[in-house]
Amino acid sequence: MTTSHIRKLQTIDAQTLQQLLKQQTVTLIDVREPSEYAGEHIPNTTLMSLSKFDPRKVPQTQDTQVVLYCRSGNRSTMAAQKLFDAGFTEVTHLNGGMTAWKAAGYPTKINPNAPISLIRQVQIVAGSLVVTGTLLGAFVSPWFLILSGFVGSGLMFAGITDTCALGMLLAKLPYNQRSSA
């Protein structure tokens, strides 16, 4: 069985993206979660978070190229796969994501009143669980140390796979659903 669709994930660097944005030949889509977008994003982007990503809502015009981005490039790669599954044959994402954009010194739109970042929320919750498990393990029962070990294992898994179940859970909380800047 052969297929006529060639799936190819294109990458674009921050400098090239900046040039294309100036020429207004790009539709830039941010696939991070609404709270991340609310806190900081590249100007003139559209939010389509990965958790609610619908390929049918991606604008398709012959005049512009669709470019996806996230924080590091992991989620934009997952969004690109959803586009491929929906029949897109060529998808582009920003290599290195928002991190590369900021490292190149290009402007971002920052909202100081946005909720704290998801990574900080994960650190606060995970750290609280580890401290609680350790204190309960020391003063109540050593069985509570399992809680600290479980959270530590989860953080290690998140670091290795670059996917964080706790972060995805926290992203669903109502205060993290605000996307207006």
C-alpha cells in the first residue's frame, strides 16, 4: 500500500520567523496552555492550546504559512502530528519554541497580572507533597515516605519524557484557563 501524502515537519529558526512576521506571510499559532499564553506570548499570535487543539480550526490560506510554537518545541511537534493525522502534508514549527525566540532577543507581550507559570505551580505542589510526606514519615509513620518517593519518581519521569501529568492536571484548573493578556 502506498500513500500519496508526504508528511514532513518543517522547522524554522527565530530569525527566519521574525522576517516572515514582518512580511506578514505567517499565521503563528501558540499551542501552549491559556495561562502560559496569558503570561507571555509572541505578539500577533493565535492561541490554540494543545489540550484543545482542533486541526479544523487552523486557518489555511495560500498567502500565509502556518507556524506552530510552544515553550521548547515538544508540544508543537505533538500539535503537528494532529495536523498530519487530519490530512495536512506539510507543517512548520519554531525550532526551540519560545525559549529560542527569547534567546534571540525578539519581543514578547508580557502580562504581569497573569497567573503564575505552570512550572512554578508544579514546583509548589510537588515540593509541598514531598515536605508533607517527609514530615509525616518522620513523625507519624515511615509509610508516609512513599508519598515523597512517588512524587520524586513522577518528577524524574517528567524530566526524562518532557511530559508532566501534574502540569497537565493543573492546567485544567479554572484560573489557568484565562488567555486574555
